Amino acid sequence: MANTPLMPKATAVWLVDNTALSFTQIASFCKLHPLEVKAIADGEAAQGIKGLDPILTGQLTREEVEKAQKDPNYQLKLQGSKVVVPESKRKGPRYTPVSRRQDRPNAILWLVRNHPELKDAQIMRLVGTTKPTIAAIRDRTHWNSANLTPSDPVTLGLCSQLELDMEVEKAAKNAPLPVAGEVQETLMPVEDTTSEDAIAAAFSLDPSQPIKREEEEEIDADAVFAKLNSLKEQESDADNGEEDTDK
């Protein structure tokens, strides 16, 4: 917006009425479409708009206008403002429009669930809320907890994606480092899961067949029956021995 004149349409109206500049020159200076400038000249657009003199407001000089009128290919250059207005720093929580305030609890719930690393102060900066409200939503003691639906604050228009990314990145930097020796569960590297051996092993498995364990041994039926027969013979020999002793 720094290269756009103040009140572009009003400036275009004045330039059309008071100069011999081409539609292209006026459109380029006012950041408008040439057809829109032509419509202003024909009286089809910007009706009722009072022209704004860019020379009087210090946005153009007479020499600049005369130079552009002599050369149709020359582009007007906006004069820099001599007055520097300092940017006002916002203090306190972010202002949220009344129409968006009812969406703040849903946004807080989304932030608490998806970015638990964010501090309360960061959530307050993003959606313009208070610590008691954040605590109530965390503890599920909010008066409307049953009806809350997690919603992205960027989608709701409560903050920009850049602001959210900056706060998340800041919270990640301040997060405590993992303890040495602590085993962290991570996914396997892409190179291992997409290698030819891994793909071949995955497609070689038959889902209809149960997976056999290596420690399971095959059962030999003949050996089982032979063992049973030997036990029966031992029992019969023992019975015969007892009968002989009785005689």
C-alpha cells in the first residue's frame, strides 16, 4: 500500500478532469484497471466522488504531471510523504469483533487439543481471551463445554496463519529437551518402508493364511501313537506281574 496514492478513485477522478494524462498512466498511478479509468471518464463509474488533488496533498508535483503529459510512456511516481507517522503498538489482548467472539471458545479448544505446547499467554495473544476462560476449557468446566466444537482460529478469522505458526515455533523452541537415554517411539524411515525388499515381503504375505510362529513345532502323529502304545504295554505288564504274585 506504500506505492498507492491516498483515495485512488478520487485521485483518478481529479486526474481525468484536470490533466491530459492517458488512461493507462492514470490507471498505473492509481493502481486501477484502464477500463475502470475509462468508465470514470465516461461518467459510468465513480459518480458522486469528489476529485482529490494529488498535487495539493503532496503526492505529485506539477513538474511530474507536465513531464507525464509530454511523454505518454512515462509513468508517474508517487512522492514520499514527509511526515512519518509512528506505528502504534497494541497493548493488552487482541481485539475481537463482536460477531467473532462467540467462536473464541471453539478456537481455544482447538488450540488446546492440537497445540498443547502453547502457553496461556500465547493463546491469549492469538484469539484475545482470558486465562480463566482457557482454564475452564482445559478443565471442561466451561458453561458451554458440551456444545463446543474444536475449530481452527485461522479459519474463523481470529488470527492469521503466520501468527499461529510463529507462536507454535516459539513454543517448540521453549519446550524442554528429551531426557538422555529415554526411548522415543518414532516411525521407520521412508527408505526402509519403501525399499524393494520391504515391498516384496509385504506382497508375499497371504492374508488368508495365519502367520506361523518359528517356535511352533510340527506334530508327528506316529510318534504320539507309538508313545501311547508303549504306555499301554507297560500298564499291561504291570497287571500281569501283580496276578503272578497273587498265585
